[in-house]
Amino acid sequence: MGMTATIEARGLRKHYGRTVAVDGLSFTVAPGQVTGFVGPNGAGKSTTMRMILGLDAPDEGTALVGGRQYRSLRTPLREVGALLDAAAIHPGRRARNHLLWMAHSNGLPAGRVDEVLEQVGLGSVARRRAGGFSLGMRQRLGIAGALLGDPPVLMFDEPVNGLDPEGIMWIRGLLRSLAAQGRAVFVSSHLMSELEDTADHLIVIGRGRLITDASVDKLIAAASGDRVDVRTSRRAEAMTVLANAGATVAAGDHEILTVNGLTGERIAALLTERGLPFSELRQHRASLEEAYMELTRDAVEFNVTSVRQAS
Amino acid sequence: MTTPSDNPAATTARDGFGQLLRAEWTKLRSVRSTAWCLILAAGLMLLISALGATGSTTDANEGPSRRVDVFHFVHQPLTGDGSVTAHVLTQQRTGPSARAGLMIKEGTEQGAPYVSIAVTPDRGVQMQANFESDIAGTASGAPVWLRLTRTGTSVTGYESADGATWREVGSVAVATLPPTAQVGLFVTSPSTALRIVRQGGNTETSSAFEPSTATFDSVSVAPMSPAPAAAWSDLDVGKPGPRTDGTPVVGSSTESGGIFTVTGAGDIGTLPPGGDNDIVRDSLTGVLIGMIAIVVLGVVFMTSEYAKGVIRTTFTVSPRRGRVLAAKAVVLGLVVFAVGLVTALAALVLTRPIQRRNGFEAPAYPDPSLADGLVLRAVIGTALFLAMLALFALGVGTILRRAAGAITLVIALVVVPSIIGVFLPLNAELWLNRTTPLAGLAMQQTRDRFDNAIGPWAGFGVLCAWAAVALGLAYWQLRRRDA
Ligand SMILES: Nc1ncnc2c1ncn2[C@@H]1O[C@H](COP(=O)(O)OP(=O)(O)O)[C@@H](O)[C@H]1O
Ligand SMILES: [Mg+2]
């Protein structure tokens, strides 16, 4: 544990028939933070996770957990907790028994089962059959299974999928607290917005390839660029002045202009010089969703290395 | 803030096969289908066994005397004391107990008291009187010299390698021997095969005979008090059954230059009581239907994990897949064995009163006892059969991953032969019962019967081979394929 409590993918490649699901993917998941794993449906997130867990054999490359091949782990629940598919539960088995067999297989005490059931809020339905569980309850049961061995590395595949807002809030809180405890938390989603305010770091993939691997702060800064938002009641005149000074100006909602190519100080000076009033002038901050749209829109054009160098 | 290194589970976590067994046992016991399959299997086994017992009756204890007295006899009268001597030159081996030798008999009608001495191909020289009391000689087979000497009502048998030095085999008193008795050569050959007539699903069986031919020379009858030389006559005492192809067997004898050639078939003696029904196997016959539920249990134990993707959880928490399969096999095998054993015992106890009511009682059919090794083997063998069948099903389920396909395949291999078998020619049925996993049912045999396809342990070995191949393939596939 400690420094080796990470996930490392090195040159992972996997194809199914003629579909190349994962194509030369390398990344590292660091401890103590939530790493989002983002990409549209079919990008290869689940396949990557299955390869990390030794379920699918990569065609090329290796995946290490805590510096070791997953298949060489003897009590994996203590090393990695994973939730791949919340529906993967025998419908006729009671929730507690589902966790109990997992605990037995790794020699964990039965008391842990009751602890994690309480932790995910399923204590009262522990003896109900999982077949009658809602999707949200199944997600919680799956997460309970991942927490059983109190592992330093956690992996969740689309844990927010199908949850109500309350459940989403709960999961976000859980992910943050797990990372705050020093664990490596690797969580996938096909929606960047789901990871807003949750992820510290993002690994973005598309068609099995790495698009970007950067901290959330750096990504937003890159997407924000050097744009400045200006609020003025005389938009038409302001646009002319700023355009003549060499900026690219776009009209936004109401009285907002988004200016590209001039610093805030220069804009303020120009507008003051012409006697044009402005009530607000601030550096534009892109949302994570915007950053993502930009990344996936021109994935080829986007310069991965520049982001990396920036970080 | 706690750190993962405070891991409370870390100190207690262990990694042993015992843990895997516990995990698989928890899986097995925590779904309802397990109990259903086991209850269904046990229930069907008992029900079908009871129905079978109800539908089967016998008059074995009311039948005619179990004495048999069928042979070819070349004879002449001997009045008063005297002896008969012959040198058996050759004996055709139609079976281990074919007999060629000498006899003194009250008359030529079936059942008349007698004393005989004869050589057999595999059991040496045997002296026999009045359908019982076998006395063994020392010679191993033809050629051999034999002699019977009458003194009053006592008859003594001798054997000799050279006709010069004689050894006494034994002496028997026959109180009813009349002053003039018939003496001479006899040949017989007990049935070693069955004649089976199959029509539709109905099978009739009877003993089939193959006559044995023996040659004798130096044949002499020596009365103590001189008497005129008598002529030889010959006949079949009793009527032997037909050959396997149904043609009748007729005994014969010829003499040429002092060499007698005698051909005959049949048997002389008292047959043990009872028909040849295997009542222990009959008591356990319900396993043929009950096993379907066990097949389902074995298949579903694995395929239910594939159905919803639980298998990924299984291999995530236990990445060593071969050990998972092994743990599943051990748990499944032990559970099915335990349930099979209890059910087999219950079937024996439950069906016995029904069998007794239908005529299957002592002396022909004494109560089976677990102290009898064959009965014990049948009961334990039934449980072993079910357990091994479950493992075979587990292997097929693992290979195919889908319950429907795997159950269909196993049923096709196991149940279908048991149903269509009786409509096939016997040889085809026996072949199926020898080669399909059904061969394991041979463990239930407690008697030698015509429809025993294979020995008990050999049959179980065939089933084990099926299970081993299925599990071996399953193991290989598990390791090779993505989960
Ligand atoms: N077991 C499989 N067999 C065949 N194709 C698969 C399999 N798993 C994934 N794929 C294909 O690989 C690609 C990546 O899938 P996946 O890893 O599930 O993506 P994501 O989780 O990012 O939505 C998809 O085109 C998918 O159809
Ligand atoms: Mg996916």
C-alpha cells in the first residue's frame, strides 16, 4: 500500500473481433484523489476496467494494481474494490449472502459484511433478496462489495448511472471521502457533468485512445483560454472598438460580450478611452462540460502534449 | 483521517482453498433453486422407486422345485455291487462347469437319486450325490481316469492320472439305491448365456444352452458277481433349453473302436433360491428420473453466474479460476453425495415392504442388508453416481455458459439413452449403457444379470472419465477465455 496504491495501465490494447475496443492506452491513477475516466459510450472504459481486474486478457500491454498484476493477487478484495456492473447479482440471493460469499472467499470476517451494509445504507434490507432491489439499491450493494476489504484502490464503472439526485449526491460524497482517506478512486462516466465537483483528475478517452490526461484545473484553464467576459449596455459600439483593436468578439446573452485576443487590462483601457461604460469584466471560466465538448469535438486537433506540458 | 493502512480487514484476511469452499458453499445454500433441485431429486427418486416396486411382482417362492436334472446319459444296468470306470480323453469347454464323467442312478427318470463323479474344465473333478454335497477331487481337467464303486448303498469315487494309481475322492451313502441301478457315462453343460426375445419395450429372457462334447475310452462296467455283458443305451434325461438362436438342443452319443463320443447340455444340482431380479437395483431405480434435477443443479450452479454477470465478481474476488472451479466441484459433489446417500437409503427402506407384499421375500428374495458389501456398494454407488453426474453437468455448464444448452446436452447424453435403451436391440442398449455417463449406474448392480452392461467400478470409471473430460475442458476454457 502507500505509494504503490495505484492503478497503472501501460500500452493496453484489446480488440473484439473487428472492433478495437482499447487502443494503446497508458495512464496512472494516483492515490488520494478522484480520477475520472471519461469518454462517450463505447469508448472502451469498461473494457479497460475489465483488463485492470484480470477479467479480460489484453492483446498488448499490462495493467498493474499496486505494482502487481491483478491475477497474482491472493486476497484482491483487500487491494482493490471494484464495482463493474450493479446488475451482476443473483436475484434470488439475499443482499447479506451476496456479500458474505465475497467476504468468505477472501477470508474476511462476516462482521465486515454488516459494517459495509450499514455504511451504504442497506442495513435494513440486508436480508431481502436482491432481485427486488431498485437500481439505486443495487448500486449501493455493489459499492458495499467494493468496500468489503477496505482496499486502498477503488474502481467504479458508471456508478451514477440511473441514480436519483439524492443517490448521486451520496455517491459524490462517498467518492470524495474515500479519496480524502488517501485511497486511489477511479470512476468512469460517459457524462463529464457527472464528475463536475467530484473529480480532481481526468483521463479522457475516445475510440479506445487517450485524448487527455490532466488535472481538472488545468483542463478548465485550457478550455477557458484567454477569453474575457465584458458586460456593457452599449454592446454594438464596444464590439466595433474591440474588433478594431484586433480582438475576436462574440455577443453572448443580454449585455455580455466574450472577447478573445485581448487582456482584461487592455479591454478596460480601450473602453474607458472611448467613454463606453461597462459594469463587469472578468476572466471567462469554462465549465467542465465545455472543456469536454471542446476536447471531443476536435479530438485530433487538440494538442494532448500541450496540456500535459502545462500540467 | 484514517488511512487504508489502518485496514481492519488486513490482519484477518486469509487466502486458502478452505475459504473458497466456504464461499461456494455460501453461494450454493443461499439460492432457492438449490433446495428445490435437491428436494425434487430426492422426491422423484423415492416416488419412481416406489411406483416401480408397486408394479413388479414375482412368484419366485411358489415356483416348482429348484432341482435341475438335465444331461445326456449313456447307461446300462448294474445289479448288486460293482464298479464303472472310464478314461475321459477330451472335454469341450462350453463353460467353466461343463461336466463329463460317470454316474450311478436309481433309474433314468428325472429326479431319481444318484451319485456322480465328473471332470469340469475349470473346477477340476467334482463328486456329487442327490443334487447336493459336492466333493472336490484334485485332478485339474481332462484327460483323467474316473471310477465309481458301489458297495451296498455306499458309493465311492476315485480319480487317477494313469489308470493304475487311484486316489479316493469321497464316499457317499444313498439309502434308496435299488439292487439294480443304471450306471454309465454322462455329459452336461449348464447355461452360460441368455436367450432374449425383445418385442417393443417388452423383454423376455430364458437360459440358453450350448451342448458340450466329451470323448471317453477304456469304458468298463465290472459287476462283483459275474453277469452277462449288457448293452449300452442312451437318452437325454430331462430336456435342455434351446440355443441362443432358439434351435433345440438334443444330446447324442456314438461309439467307435471303444471310444465313446457323448454330447449333452443341461445341469444337475440344486439352484439357489430366487429369481434373478436385482431387487436392490430395483429399489434404487428412481435415480433415473431424480438425476434430471441433479443435472439441472450442477449446470445452474455455474451458468447462473454467467446469466447476470456474477461470474465477473467471482473472478474479481478470486482471480485463480481453476481453484474456483475446483471449489465448486468439491462443494457440489459433497452436497449431492450426502443427499444422494440419504435418499438411496430411504428408497431401500421405503420400497422393501412393497416388494415383500409383491412376492419378493425370503427365501427367494431375502431382505437386503447393508452388511452385504454388494448392497452397501449399491447404496453408496447411487450417491457417487449422482455426485459424479453433477460434476459432469458442472463441467458442461462451464463450457457452454448457458443453462438451456448445457441441460439439453447432458440430458441428451444421460437421460435419453435410459429411455430409448429398452426399445433398442439388447446389444445396442448395452453399448449405450457401457459408453454413456449412464454406465455409472452399474454401481447399483448386486447380481449378475443379462442386462448388466459393465462392471460396477468400471461403469463408475466411465462416468468419472466423462466428468474428468468435461471439467478438464472447462478448466482450460476458463483460463483461456475472457470472463
Ligand atoms: N465482450 C465484448 N465483445 C465484443 N465487443 C465488445 C465487448 N466488450 C466491449 N466491446 C466493444 O468494445 C467497445 C468498447 O466497449 P466498452 O468498453 O464497453 O465501452 P464503454 O464502457 O466506454 O462504453 C465497444 O465498441 C463495444 O461494443
Ligand atoms: Mg461501459
